[in-house]
Amino acid sequence: MTLPELLEMQSNAARLAQQIQLRFTEGELPNRIVPLLKQQAETIALFQASLKAYVPNSVDREDLDTLKAKFSRLVESTDETYKAVAKKGIRLTGIGGKPYTSNQNKSR
């Protein structure tokens, strides 16, 4: 995995987050939002695994720090979206079909 590939993955997840938020605020039907949420969750999981495995060279370290900060904001935004859609009755599940729980709560 290269830094440009990681940057592209993060950009894809951010674009999905924007689409989801827009569709949700426009009142789109849940059956049209849930596939995007699943796609976003898969993209974020792949990104996390790739980021853990990535070994930056000295030139990439600053860009990697920026990428990690962007990813952290994306996770926070995604958690807020998941909470909002759950309040509207869109049921989300996490790994193994268990109800989705925020990673933000686990780290506190």
C-alpha cells in the first residue's frame, strides 16, 4: 500500500460520508441510504487495516499525520451520521450482526 492509495481510500470514504449526509438530510428512503452506509463501513475498515500495515518513509511522515487527522474527523462525522440515522429508525449493525456502537465511546 502506498501513501497515494491511502489518500485515495480516505477521499472515497469522505465522499461517501458527504453523499450519505446529503441524502439523509434530503429525506431519502432508508433502503437507498443503507447500501451507502455499508459501502462506507467497508471502505473505512479497509482503510484502517491498510493504515495499520503501512510503513511510511521519512518523507511521508508529515503527510501521514495529516491523513490520520482527516481520518479521525471522518470517523467522528460517520459516528454522528450513524447516530442520526438510527434515531430515524434505520437499523445499523456492526460486526457479526450486533448493533452498531460508536468507536468513540469505546476509547473513552
